[in-house]
Amino acid sequence: MQDWIGTRETVEDEASLGLMRRLAALLNQDPAGLKRGDPLPAGWHAVLFWPLAPQSTLGPDGHPEKGDFMPPIPLPRRMFAGRRTWFRAPIAIGADVTRTSTIAAITPKQGKSGAMVFVTIRHVIGAAGVEAVVEEQDLVFREAATPGAAPPAPPPPLVLPEGAHVERYVPSTTLLFRYSAVTYNGHRIHYDADYARQEEGYPALVVNGGVSTILLTELAKRKLPGPITSITSRAGRALYVGREATLACHAPAPNKLNLWALDDSGRIAFEAVAECA
């Protein structure tokens, strides 16, 4: 698979007003407050550039089949593992945008649940000839779930720092559906409960990693004293539909925030660090 390192593709999209208004509604913000030409809110590029794969080319998990841009890794389960994002310049709502993506690394590992392969993709997003967002994403491919296998021992709950800000919410099937719709994400673990349980071994529908990322990004923007310049996130455990989740943050320095998404037992599902200028 190392021959795939350096593989590159460039795709085009439009940061359309309608799409951003739908995302605003999902985030409980006023859709009418967005106008064409306004700067795209930081982090909202996540709903752009999703593959427009023909229905006949989707794999059994709902993702486009591997072997075009994505290496044909022979492991069936795919999950988001983390990302590092730098905001360099604004993108105007309504602008035409391009993204050049490069396979930066392919790393096999052996975990408690079996063989894994991590793929790092570097994205450069531009608008009007200006480099606007640079993002590195880590995806992990895993072996099929073993029926009846005992889950690994969970880590201890996180003890939040004194004075941490805390918000709670319960992910719903409607939230997952609307996020998958606005991102054109066909991964069945987010909407097909039978598939999630029987094929991938999850106890319930899995909350999209992008949901946790954008909710933590929005929390960071509310709490940082200036415009966000970067955010780094890493996935830990899955969050599940219908189970209370906690969003929390703490500022170790004036322009820096540590952020967490915790599951219903207080264990880390996502952790992130955000900074502002």
C-alpha cells in the first residue's frame, strides 16, 4: 500500500448559501442570519467536497468503494480517528472552492481488537486563488467485528479540571440523519441500526465523528477571546444515539482551549485543542 502515498486528487464545490443555511439550522442557529458573501464560519468547510459516488459504486458499508483515490485496504470497518485544521483565510459564502487532497501516510498497527491501518490525508482548500484551510485527517480501517467477542476494558472516566465549562446533550436519530444528509455521508453505522449492531458490532447507532468535531469547534468559537486559528482533535470512544453526551472545555492559557466530548460514563470520546490569534 505504500505506493499509494503521494496519490493526489483535486475536486471542486460551491460553499452554497442553501447548504450553509441547512447546517446553521442543524446547529440551532438562525439560517436567515447568513447572507451570500458573508465569511464562512470556521469549521463549516466540513460539509463540502463529500464524494458524489454513483449508487452502484457504494460498498456494503455505504462508503464509496476503495481503490480510486483511497487505497484498497482489505479491512472492512472504517472510522474517523482525528484531524488537524488550520484556518488561514476566509471563504465567502457562495464562492467556488477547490480542494487538493494527498495521501500523506499509510501506517499499519496492531491493536487490542486486531489489525488496523491508519491513513492520513492532507487537504488544501482554496477560494479565489487563496489558500484558506489546511487540514490533515486520519482514518482508521479495522478488522470485521468478531461475533460474541468481549469488548476491551474501558478507560477510567475523565476528571475534568476545576472550573471547566460543561454542556450536555443527547444525540438523537434526527440529528444523525440531518448531519448525514447535509454531508452526503452514506456510512450505515449512522442510520442503519441493524447493520451497526450485526455487521460492525456496535450496541446502537454511532454518532458521526464530524458531529463531535463541529460541536467542539462551535464551543471553542464561543469561548475563545479571538477568531479561532487552529483546532486539533482525536477520537477515542464512540458516542451512541440516545445516550447523554457531555461537551466540556477548559482554558490552560488565554488563547488556548482544551476540549472534550465525553460519553454517558464520562469517558473521553473526543478530545481537542483549539487556539486563537
